[in-house]
Amino acid sequence: MVFSASAYEMADKRLWELLAKQYDRQITEEELRELQLLLQERQDTMPYGELLSELRTLAFRPSAEDMSARNNSLSSIMHQVRGTAGPAEEEEHIARRAGRSRMFAGMAVVLVVAVAAGIVFRKTGKTSGAGAEPYDRIVTKTGSKTLINLPDSSTVVLNSACQFAYNKDFGVRKREMKLTGEAYFDIHSNPDMPLVVHAGNVIIRVLGTAFNVRANAEDSFVEATLVRGVIEVSLRSDPERKILLRPNEKIVIRNREMMAAPVTDSAKARNHDEVIRVTQVEADPKDSSYIETAWLKEKLVFRKESFALLARRMERWYQVHIVFTDTSQQSLLFTGSFEKETVGEALEALRHSAPFDYDINGKTIMITRSK
Amino acid sequence: MTKDAAYILFERLSLGEDEEALAGLHHLYFYRLYKLACSIVGEKEAAEEIVNDVFLRIWQRRPLLKAVVNPDLYLLKCARNRSLEFLRSQRSAVRVAEDELHDFPVQWEVSPEQLLISSEMVRYINKVIDQLAPKCKLIFLLVKESNLKYKEVAELLNISVKTVEAQMSIALKKIGLAVPLTFLQH
């Protein structure tokens, strides 16, 4: 018995050695035959070889900390590179913080990541007018994401084409932010100084929490999804009416200022009276991620979304301009996600599930009725 | 796939001051270089600076990039060298000894084309990988993420191919044994 146990161990060790060689694709024919023999001798039915080759397709998943390290790193590199390579492409006021590096002592780190911009930022909506109050403003370009570390150790990740501002003495006297666009907030808890986010006609009061806000000027609504903690949502026009949002809840508020806009999310267009709606959101059981925050991981995810809305998001995502020649296409509904697809592949995939034609001409894409 | 993209970006950089190409390379390589640096120096902040330094040097030497045969290995070696320099500046005379590698967290997720591995299994696999010895974990990460051959990993870490093979067989065995367990639960 002792002998057979150790023989089994030896065979087992050899099996995994050979599987490791196979994984490197450096296995010789002779070794491959040996491997097949060993696999046959084993009494279990596990498809080891297939399983291991599937391991190759596992994708690396960066943690939030990894992502913030990457964003910091990219900002810092781009800032230094621009310092040596000509005029900076930064826009408006840019937040700076002191260098914390040992290797590059004294260097300032720019937090605005401005990677190549395809089209000029489309400013379609007006930002809430707070007049003379001193705010630090940050504008992100199309196709870039920006991580902002705030003095109170809160972080905000801005999706592309955002306008974001926070009061200059942030965390000293008060914590106020303004947002047009989409952002993910991870707010440091401070019961003495609640944080207030103004997004379109919506006011969100926060104690300490993580949540996602989508308030694009060209969209007809403001959307907030709560991941952690509690937020209190109210309307600028009706500040007395307060709605408490709990984790896994999403609130969608029609943006009154934009009501006249021709493009509306078709699902909501059917309910004209519904101004505020709270729904439950579900984290993906696979990786406990939310569809609403998928953009943090560089994915464009959409579920039963109108083509009109999806096109707006694709414009920001792919830095293109999408034009509908026929409004009937705008109400098509799509579900899916894009990650590494090019805009052409994405459109091709959409076309497989609904009838339309498209024509790509440089950065402009025309959507037409299918012939 | 990544390799082709890297070639193109290297070529673009060698042709001029192409910031977009630099950002593209950063996008492709940051996590790998960062994890490698983390495991050598054992400090996240220092690792981040090391990676920044790698990209800045790449930028400064961009006319030379056209001659690079294997961008993956080139960048990883740069990160390794910077990391060792950093350690040397911290204390005197450091060698790349495997047992000096530090632990670092790493997680994986399923991609849509996976047929056999469910998200339940991935959770299990992540647990198993996280418990691997730092050296084993780093080797697995380098092989998985960079499409490096064992030979190249050995060169990078200054260890023998046999060692890489042995470490990979340990990693694969632990993963392979964990997976059936989760299978049986279904």
C-alpha cells in the first residue's frame, strides 16, 4: 500500500509537470503521449487539459486601489511628459496636489487625465449658476476618465466628457460639488459636514457612501445608484420633498430643464407623469458589480436601452458623432455590452439584433433606416 | 493580441512625440509592471513611482524603441531593473533572490468565452491563487498576463526554467484540484 501511494504521488507530480509544460506550449510529442497516458490512468473524469487552457482566458481584475494607482500614475506621467514636450492640453482650472514622491521629490501631480481628444467637448446644457462662489472646476475630455482625490480622502471618478466642480475650501467649511456628466463617488464619512452634490435639478446629500451619478446635459434625466451607505435626494424645485435611497437602489429623475428635448429614454417617455422613480438594482452575481458602474471598468454596458441614449453614450465612449437620419431608429431597444470592440464592430453587433444601416465617415456616423 | 498592439505603439513612439501612444502603452502594461514592482520592492507607493519612471524613460528613449523585439519582456525588464535600483538605493547590495519577493493581491474574473469556468469557480480560483507563495503567484501572473514563455520568465526573474516549470505546476495543480471541488458542489 505504501508503495502504491508513493507511486500515485509520483505519477501525480509528473502529471502536473507535464500539464505545466503543456500550458507553456513547449511540450514535446513524447511528453504529450506520456501526459495522455497518465490522464487515462487517472480514474476521475476531470477535463484537466481543457480546464487549464480555459485558465488562459481568465481576465485580470484590478482592485479599486489598483485602478487609482493607475490613474495617478498616468496623470503624473502625462504631466511630466508635457512638461518636456510642449504646451499642455489642460483645460480650465486644474486641481493640483503636492508631490509625494521620493524618486521625483517636489513634483506636482496633475489629476486631470487628458488623453487625446477626438471631438471638442459638447457643452449642451447649462451648469447650475452659483455665480461668484469660488469653485475648482474640472472638465474631462471625451474618451478619458479622471480620478480625483479630495482633501478629505474622498475620491471621485469622472467618466469622459464631464464638468465637475467643488468648493475651493472643500472639507474646511463645507463639502459641495457640482456635476454634469457621469461620476462615481466614494465619499469619506463625516457626520459633521455632509457632502452635497448638485446634478442638474437634483440635490444629493451624503453622509459617507459610495454611489454613481449620471447627469449628462444631453440626457433627459438624472440617475443616481447607491452602492453603499445612505443618500438623501431632493429636487432643486422642491427641496422639501426628500427621498432616502438605500443600497442597491437607483433613482431616476426627469430633468425638467431638458423635458423639451426631443430625445427621451423611450421607457420613461411612456410615463409622462412619472417624474421620480426608484427602482431596485441588482449586482451581477458573477462579480458583484453593477451595470451602472461598469464604466469604471472600461465597459459600456446597456440593458433595454434606447438607441438614442445608447448613441449618446457611444459618442462619449468612442469619441465619435452619431447622427440619426430617421427618428424611428432612436427608439430601438438594445441590451449588451462593449469592451474591446471597435465602433464598427459594436455597430455591426447592434445591427444583428435590430434593423438599421449605418455609414461611418471618419468621426461621424450616420444611422439610417435599413434598406 | 497585446503584443501586436504593443509593437504598433512602440513604433508610433519611435516616430515622434506621440502622447496617445504612451497613454496606450500605459493602459496595456500598467498593472503588470506595477504588480512586478510591488512584488520586488514590497511597497505600493514606491512601485507606482517605479512604473512612472519606466514610462518616462521609454518616452525619453523613444527613438530606440523600434529596435525592441519583445515589448512585453522589454518593459518588464525595465520595471525589474528600476525596482532593483530602488532597493539598492534603500540598502546596499541586493540580489534577486526569489525568497525576497513580497506578496501582492491579484484577482481574476471570467470572460464571456469561458465555458467550463463559472463565476463560482473563479471565486474559488481567486482564493487559491491568493494563497500561493509570492514567487509562485508572480510567476503565474507573468505567464498569464504577459504571454511570456517560461524561458522568458526565468530570464526576467533570474531563476532557472526548471524552477518556473515547477512553480507553474504547483500553481496549476492547486487550481486544478480546487476546481473539481466546486464542480461537485453543483
